[in-house]
Amino acid sequence: DLLRVAAGAGFEVLVTADRNLQFQQNLSLAQLGIILLVAPSNALEDLRPLVPNLLAAIPKSRPGQLLRVEL
């Protein structure tokens, strides 16, 4: 429901650290791009170094596609 509601609300990209999302959902049907942040934890100090790569990935994101962002 989250992916459908987010797309319906006009969101184009979902950023998540949930590594299981790709196994729980059929992402190819999603109407927004999904960016997966891969870090040791979801603590700010672990995610902050990913921000430059995240910003570069956002324009490359396409609906139904999962992009992994890691160091």
C-alpha cells in the first residue's frame, strides 16, 4: 500500500534502508523509483556518507526500478 499511496500522492522516488523490500514486494509494478541505502545500520552517522551517492542516484531512478546506493 505504501508504494501505491506514495505514487498516487505524486512522489517519484522512495528512499529506504529496508533490504527486504525487494523480496516482499513486486517492485517492477511500482509507479515510482526505489533507492535502497546500504549501510551497516540506519543510524544517521552510517547513512550520512551515502548522501552524495544518493543525490546522484535520484535523477537516474526510474519507476519499477531498484537502485542500490552504497559506499
